Amino acid sequence: EKFEKVGRVNCDGESSRLFVDIHLELFPLEAGEVLDIGFVNTLQPHQAEAEDQETWDQSGAEAPVLNMFDYVMFGKIYRKTEEGGEVHVNVSFGGLLMKLSGSRKEFDAMHLDDRIYILASKVSA
């Protein structure tokens, strides 16, 4: 099913590739723009292994990291495969999809059924 306001974005990193569906009305992008993208399993400061609660204060007061990024999605890893020495991690963000590809070393900490956040901001020139 195709969503009207969603575009599939292709990003090339230094040693990885990312294809991700982005709500372009909320986070408009132009071809060639540089993005700062990160992945975390919790928004709780100083708690790398903590799990976030099922409800969330969206003001950002509980998670100052939210104020550092322009676009955030929460999802679940539903597939992780290896092909020709390259690892592919697939994540669903409530129907918006992401495929991340790179070396095994880069994605060793990502496991099937993990819940993760993708955090994105445009890099100023």
C-alpha cells in the first residue's frame, strides 16, 4: 500500500546504505541534502539497556535527545539477514519501512525483535 505523503529516501553513508520511508510533509527533503542519522534503543538518558514505557510525554522534557533531532520514529526490527558478507536489517515503523545495509560489525548490536528509534536532522552547510 502506498501512502501519499511518504517518500522512500536513499542515503549513502561512509560504510553503510539506508533506504527509509519518510513522511515528507513533516520532514521535507531535497535530493543531495546531508542528514545526521542515529539509532538508539531508548530515549532515557544514561540508561542504555532501559526499555521505554508504553506512554510518553511528548514535550521532550523526559528525553532531551528529542530536542536535538528534527524527525524521530519508533519501530521494531522484523528481519536481519546476511548476504555476501553484508548484513541487512529491516525495521517497520508502523508501516513505514527501513532497510539498513552494511558490515556485520556495524550492526552486531541490532537483533531481531529489538525496538529502536531512528533520529534524523538535516546538517547545516
